[in-house]
Amino acid sequence: MLKSDLVNLLIQKRGISQKQAEQAIELIFGGMARALIQGENIEIRGLGSFHLKEYKGYRGRNPRTGKVIPVGAKRGVLFRCSKQMRDRLNRLPLSDE
């Protein structure tokens, strides 16, 4: 699902204009991004939670040359689905691919 799909869903379900739907989606995702940047966790009941994880710097290696390269510290976002979502996902039949 894309952000535009969420906008279209809001338009269909709530009967609001496209501009209002886009603003609502941007407000939600913008707020989530700001919270994560500030180091806060996000919990959406029934869906899951987003956590910020800090990774320490380390010494990596260029696979082509073998030269040691310092890799700086970084932050990433982890998502963990809620028990309710995991249960809903596991009730679905698996495809026969």
C-alpha cells in the first residue's frame, strides 16, 4: 500500500477532498517522523510499535579491496507488530506458490 492509496481510502470512506486527505496523511506521518527523530517510541494499538535503535560505529572492510573502513554510528527504526496483528495475520491462509 502506498501513501496515495491511503489518501484514496480517506476520500472514499470519509468523503473529504483530496487536499484534505493528503494533509491528514502528511500530518500523521510527519508527526510520527518528528517523534522518532526526537527519540520517542510510537505505539499504535492493534498494529504495532516503532522503536529507535542506535547502532555503534565499527570497523568495516571494503569487499573489493580488503581495506579497513571506519563505519560511523547510526540510528535506525525497528517495527514490531502487536499480538493482535500477529494473530490476524496468522489466521489468513497461506498461498500455494
